[in-house]
Amino acid sequence: MTDLTHTAVGTWSGGRFMHFGEPLDDERLEALVRPGGGIDTVITADAYGAGEADALLGRALDGVPRDAYALAGAIGHDFYTGEREGAKGFPRFTDPRLRGPDGYADYVRMATERSLERVGADRFDLLMLHNPDRTGYTSEVVWGAMAALREAGLTDRLGVAPGPANGFTLDVIDCLERFGDRIDWAMLILNPLEPWPGELALDAAARHGVDVITRVVDYGGLFHGDVLPGHAFPRHDHRGFRPEGWVEAGRAKLERMRPIAERHGLTELQLACQWNLAHPAVRCVAPTLIQEPGPDARPVEHKRAELAAVPAEVLLSVEEVDAIRAIGDNRGSMTLKGGVPDHEGEPRPDRWGLDAHLAEVAARWGIEPARDLVRAA
């Protein structure tokens, strides 16, 4: 069993399988995700490229001793029997159009074995349930099936990875309350410019002994330093969905944080990573490594080296952590996914109404849904 390290690289980096920046060729992307050089945890998901990201990671890992890195994977979207639904991607394996609960165990076993085969490994150090729907968060059958994977030696640890959109706060907390005895890790969105709503689930993770991986640490590339006002995003880049003016607003806040970074000799990205790691539940940071277009863009390899040099020891004081949080306060800045009080209409796979049970979860953790989980007017 290999422990996850405090820095990680995911196969969503490099622009090939998730559209952030310019897509790297095979050689550069394999080098980017190959463990070593200070980053010894790698993360993949079988849905990325419908298995292609797994296969690329497998090529990157060829020849690397298995005990030299921690391998994290994720399953949950059924691209084997499901049909892609445009930008929504493939349906979750729990979609009743595909199977009922009696088929969950067979599916997760098959998906895990196929992912491991593509990666060229015999086990994951961590396997996460990727972007679950309401059933995935609440079903004893689902988490019984996940636990069976650990018992079968296909993974050493289990986790939950909500997303890709922000939210799912009460659902994650509810999942930890129900199945925290089986869950070792959770992967959440968190960074100094986006503390909300991910921060609301951190106390529950700590209470249940669940460690947290944080992603989007780079805030769409702003903390890499080469996304500036007027930046030309490539066509189909996912960051095109962010609200107009997000770069300018983010850079203004980042400039206010810069003196803290300089005080500790940290780069902008390293400051973001340090701020995340200052939260007790957070044990690992996995920013997106992006090759921006244009001749003045920083090579993505430099960004990887910068991540590798993030100190494992937290350098920031409590006062500095609080000051950064105040500058980056984004409460109410977006419409959230998951169980929320402002959902209207029928439940969707990624958004549903706030029921009585989730309201009780919120009350137990001091969360007021109408204040804490809605977009400000």
C-alpha cells in the first residue's frame, strides 16, 4: 500500500481529455503525468477519452517501479453500454435506463478491472466513485459494491469524487455520514479564489477521518501566471463557461495576495497549494497543468516543476490563511449542483431539490441552505 503524496498530477491535465489550453502530443503528455521529479501520485478516470487517458497513463508508467508512485483511479460513467449525451457526457452506471441495483456490483468490478488493464496495474492505491448521481451518494448497494473491490484486492482505498461542476456539498457530507467507515478520500474543488462551497465539507471530512484531494487549485490557470486580462482562450476551452470578467476580477484579488506569497518565497501556484494544504483535512493538491496558447505562454513543464517544489510543510500562519480567504471570498458567485434549495422541476442527474433528509444534514453542520448554497441575486 502506497500513501498518496501531497502533490499529484491528473490525466485531465495537458488539454487532451479535458479541454483546458492546447492539447499536448503523446510524448509531452506522457512525460507530464509520469511520476517522478517530486510528484509521485498520479490520478486518472476511466471516462476521460473513454479509456484513452488510462491507456496513455499506462504508457507513461511503463518501466516505473510500482512501489515508486501512488495510483488513483475513478469509475462511474458507463461508456461501455451507455450513449454519450453531448456535453453531459456518458450516463452514470446507476442510471435506471442501463441497469438496476442488482447490476451495480458486476459493473463496478468490470469497470475497475478494465481500467487497471489499460493502466497496466494490478491494483489502485485509491479508487474513487466519479461524479455520482443521487443514487451514488446514498445507495448501500453502490458502496457495498465499492467495498467489495477493496476486499478483492483491486484497490487499497476508496473515495468519492464529485463534480465536475461545483457544489454537491450536502450530498458529500451525507455520503460521509452514511459510508464514512468505507471511504478514505474525497476529491473537492478548492482554491484561494474559490473557497466556497468546498470549504463547507471540510469539517465533515475531518470528523470522519476522510482525507481530501483538492482539484482546480489553479483556478482555471490564473495561479499559473500566464492567464492575463485579454487572454485568448482556445475554441471549446472549458473556461469559456466561466462568467465574463472572471480573469480580471481574479487577477485583482491575486495581486492583493501576492505580498503573502513573496513573504514566504512562494510562486502564485505554490501559494494556492499551500493555502489548500493549510486546511486540516486536505492532504493532497492536484491542480490542472495547462499549456496556454501563444508564444509568451509558459511551458507546461515549468508548471509541473513548480508544483513539484511545493513544500509539504505548511508555511502560512492562521492569520495569513484567514486573510487570503477574505480576499478570495466567492460565496454566492455561482449556481451549485447537487441537492440545493433553488432547484426547480424534476431531479436531474447532477442537480436535485433539497429534501427533508438533506435539510437535517445541513442543520447538523451549521449550514443554512438558503444562505450558504444559493447564488446571490
